[in-house]
Amino acid sequence: MNFKEWKETIFSLNRYENSEDAKKFSILVADKPVDATEKQYIKCLLETFSNQDDYGIQEGVLTVLDSVNQRVFFETLGENFQKLLENTKEKEWGLLILGRVINSNNHININELVSTSKKCNDKTMFEFLKSEYFQDEYPEISVFL
């Protein structure tokens, strides 16, 4: 399956209401199409987040995102963070996705995340990291900012 077909399939599935679609979704997100760049793949996975009740389905996406090239992930996340916040309306997913990096206690990744967020043309992710909202949950970020 090429990237275009893969992406169309991902978004055609009723993964929250149909158990068979949920299984297929979980399998597909873990199977990057060979013709997709890492950035395309990550961007598409980020687009799957919404503020619908996901019944835990998105946890599988988070697991996949944990396994991708983190530098490319941070760049792609930074470029698409505003859209992620708009798609999720509540800031919960932004908090959770960035918080996973902080909770990893991997100082190299945390520094890379902050550095990348500062370099992005769109400063939404950097402003989010600096926000009181984020720092209330993850005060340890302040030493990296």
C-alpha cells in the first residue's frame, strides 16, 4: 500500500466505534508505508489526534511516535503543533505528547525538543513549553528553557 492509500485508509476507518476498524487502524499506524518520508508519516500520525473520546486507541499512535527518529519527530511536531492544538481544542494532547518527552528524563531529547521548538518558524510549541499551563504540570522543563 502506498502512502496516499495508507493515509486515506487510516482516515476512513471508524476506529472509535468499530472494533474491527480499531484493530486495522492500530496495525496500519505501526506499518509505515515504504514510499513515505519519516516527516510525512509523523505528520499523518499527528493528524489522527482529536478531542473525540478515543477509548485508548491513540495510545498506540503515541507508542509508534516514541519509536520514530526523535529529531524528525520534534521538527514535525513543532511545524504542526498549532494544528494539533486546533484539532484537539483542549490542550490535553499537546500536554501529553510533550510531557512524555519530559517524563522520559532523557536530557538529550529534552534539550533537542526545546532547541527545535526555538528554531521553528511557528513558535507555538515553544510558547506552549514556556506557558504556565505546561510548567504547572512539568516544572522541570524550566531548567531547559
